[in-house]
Amino acid sequence: MKIYAFYIDSSACSGCKTCQAACKDKNDLDPGVNWRRIYDIQGGDWEEREGVFTAHPYSYFLSVSCMNCENPHCVSACPTRALYENERGIIDINSDLCMGCRYCEWACPYGAPQYDPKLRIVTKCNLCSDYVSEGLKPSCVSSCPMRALDFGTYEEITAKYGTLNIVYPLPDPSLTGPGLVVKPHKDAALAEKDSAVITNREDI
Amino acid sequence: MQHSLVFFTLICQTAIGALIFREIFRLIPGTCHGAGIKNNTLIWIIVLLFVALFIAFFHLGNPVNAFNALNNLQTSWLSREIFFLCCLITSLILYVITGRYKRDAWIISTLLFISVSSALLLLYSMVRLYMIPAVPSWNNLHTPAGFILAALSCGLGFILVFPGIAKQTNKNILLLLGFLVIASVVNTVLYNSLPYRQLSTFLIMRCFLSISAIVIISGKYFLIFPNKSGNWLVIVFVIITVSELINRYIFFLSFEKSGL
């Protein structure tokens, strides 16, 4: 059963990475360890008409973190039980158990488990579990200047925003049942048709 | 790219294949020199498994916590893989010890049954471990085909070369080895035709080595090459192993996730 969900308004996201910075600040993450990541999807083509070239470029952003899935592949794959569902129904990690095999990284289609080379174990977003227990929203959500992110119980979020949980290039939601509702950018359907690319892989 | 996983999987599979063929040869008249459980084949297989286990530690970020690897036998194929590897090593050691001290036949048979079952379950766990739904480049039939063929071809090569349990002149064994090499390279070629990362240099090297092995095996099968020493078997085994090693690199380098 899905307990919590994020809402991502891709049409409003400007890719400013304030959410990512807020997450790193709150959780004291080293460079290269990004519990929240901003994917920059770009595509487009040219059109020639009577010797005149017209460009049709497009670009949009997706802010992605742990989706607190209903069927979390990271938890079932973890051999040490370091990844577990805590008492509030949030997928968390017990770093005392992790042996750094990184199998959860392979298993998660959203790239949520992040290996920390300094600690030599896997770390991951826990939806700011401490904030949530105080009735607050995760730091990424409250920091977003565009109000492109929201967070709440799955019922609250779906009642407010609907149930769409797939947009290019997110994986098939039937794989893990993500706690996610998304509002796609107007060019998302075009991006899927064109197989548009993620252009900032180095940042992620 | 984790080199330790390449070596771990291939060494484990070689040991599994060697154990399977050892027992098959013991059951088929005319293929075995009649060596029993005192034969040092098992010692070599145990050494291989220990080497694999040692190498496995190199891919862990925090090996101090490796003892937790058995915590999730309920759902994790990695836990199960380690469990069956431990079962295999333990049962093989006990099998060798009980054989040497001539214990009751039922104890020896039970330990052998546990060893072979563990070996097969270890191979199955390895296959399932890599058939990850989020990794479409691995979640296909080429993964089990590649792992099983690697186990059989390297295992057969190993058992022919090291302990010499099988009669080297047996033509049927040569035919089987040739078939396994061909099947394995065909699987690689088909895998490389999938729409994932293409590794043409590795593929060419793999094909070249496999063809070399097949030429030597064919030469021996049709008695074109003189049959004075068993050195050619060592050469064939080395070629097959290097070829499978390249194949395993192709497998790991083709890693491609769905989604993000």
C-alpha cells in the first residue's frame, strides 16, 4: 500500500536545483551523492521551408528522488536488510548493516540508492523522515521557489493532482508502484516520440 | 565496472561445471578413470570456490559487514547466492573428509547430493540475481544461457586439464566440448545483436578465440594433429577461459537500466 507520495510539476520546474541544494544541506551530503536529482531532458529538430531553416528545440526538467515505492525492489534485493520500511512506512537505510554491495543501485529504476564513496556504503533519501514525523514537508519540497514539488499522503496527493505517475523518461510504474504523481511538461509526449536525451548525466 | 564480479562469477561457474561433469563422468561407464572421491578434483574445486569467495570481497564497499549478507534469504537473490556458495563449500569439504576416513556410504551419498544440489541452486541464484527487471540488458534469456554455457564449457575444460578424471582421448567428450564452445559464442553473437551497448572489439576477440578452440578440438577429433601429449588440452582450456572472460566483460559492460 502506498503511504506517501511526491507530486512533481514538470511544467513548472525551472531546473534551478534549489531542491537538490536544500536536500544536500539538510542531509550533509558530499559532492556526487545526490538524493534528489534534476534531469535535464532535451530534444528537437529542424525544418526547412523554401530555404529557411526553423528550429524546434524543447527542454524540460524532472526533479526525482526516492519514490517510496509500493513494491520497493531495493528492499527485496538488499541482502543485509539494511534497506527496510520504517514504522512510518518510509523506505530507510540502516547504515550499520550495509556492506556496500550496491545491488540496490541496480535494482532501483529511479536511481534512488546512492553510493557514498567516502562512507563506502549506500545512502538514500528517507523523505526527511524526521520532518515528516513533525508534520512538516521534506526540505526539497518546502525549498522549491516554483512550487513545482509537493508531498503528502498518497490519498491527499492523488485527490489534489490526479494519478498520472509516468512521464518520459521515467520507468514503467508497474515495475515498483512509485508513490508519485506527475504533471508532464507540454513537450513530454514529443520527447518520448523522439527518444529525447538526458543531457546532464555528469551532474547526476 | 566491477572487475571482481567478472572473476567471481566465472570462477564460481567453472567450479559448478567441473563438479557437475565430475559426477556425470562417474556415472557414465568408459568416461572416467575410475577415480573415486579421493580424486583430487574436489580439492581443486574447493580451491576454486575459496578463490571466488575471496575475490567477492573486493566488490564490497564495506566488507566488515559482509557477515550480514545472509540476512535476507527470504527475498534477496544475492543472499541466496552467498548461502548456496557457503553450503557448497561446506558440503564439499565434509564430503572429502568423510570419503578419506571411509564413513558410512549413506553419509557420503547425502553429502554428495547436498553438494550437487547446492551447486545447481548456486547457478540458478546467480542467474536470478542478474535478471533484474530494471536492467533490460540483463533481464533476458541470454543471461541464463550465457551463465550455464560458461559453467559447462569452462567446467568441462577444467576437469579435463587439471585433475585428469576424464579420459582425454574420449571422442564424445571432445564433441561435447566443441558443441559447448560453439553454443556459447553463438549466444554472445545473438546477445550483441540486441539494442544495447555494442562492444565489437570484444566480440571479435571472443569469436577469434572460440574459433581457435574449435579448430584445435576439431583437429584432435579428426586426428589431424598428433596425439602425443595432453598439452593441447591446456591450450584449449586457456583459450576457452579467456574467451569466457571476455564474454563476461561484454555482459557487464552492456549494463543498461530502464528509466533513470
